[in-house]
Amino acid sequence: MVKLRNIQRISKVFVESIIGFYILAVLFGAPFLSHFLATFIFSIVVSIVSVLPLAITIKDFDEFEKVVLNCRPTNRYQLLAHRFSLGGVIGAWSGAIVIPLDWDRWWQRWPLPCIFGCLLFALIGFIVSQFELHTRYRVLNCQSRKIV
């Protein structure tokens, strides 16, 4: 059962990440006040995709350092959260490539390409993590138990 302290910690990290992604998006060139709602929705989507899975699976800063900074998840859930989050962040960043092109299409308007990229690459990260779980981790578990 999820404890109240964990819910408070996850909520705090989630709200802080929304603010952080909003500031980061503005620093990368997103409209500050003219498209406030669009930028705010973008920061919410990126926070849901990239921070929430990590906040749920990681309990303290030492684990955060091990999973996110050193890319060494300790269990299946952390591997899934790490790949999903990494895909979401890379997708949000790479989705901005089509914004400055002068095609004048509906899907080029801020923040749609970044949101689409975030969700698409998060899905790719999920697929990659499932592939890793079914190949590499199965081999590692068998070797550690001396089955192979």
C-alpha cells in the first residue's frame, strides 16, 4: 500500500518538475506569456511522461543518482521508468525540429510537435525496455543463478 509520505513526495516532485520544465521550455525559446497555457500543458505532459514514472520507482537521491545519472536501474520497474522517461525527454526535444519549417501546417504549431515527439519516443523507450527485459535480463538472471 502506498504511504501518505510517498504520495506527498511524489506530488512535490511532480509539481516542481512542471515548474522546471516550464522554465526550461521558455529558456529554449517557447513563448513565455503569449502562449502560457500551451507551454504549461507541454510542461505537464513532459512531467507526466518523464518525471512521474521515476518518482514512483525511485525512493531516495542515492537511487536517483544510480538510475538516472549512471543509467544503472536495479530492478525491472526502474529500467522501464528510465527508458520511458529518457525517450520522452529526447522526443520532446527532437519534436521541435519541425517547428521553424515554413510549411504552415496545423501540426507545426507550438507545442504539438514536441508533445507528439515526447509521446512517440516514450513509446519507443517502452518498447526498448520490454525488449531488454525479455533478452538481456533473462540471460543475466540465468547466469547469476548458474542456470546457463
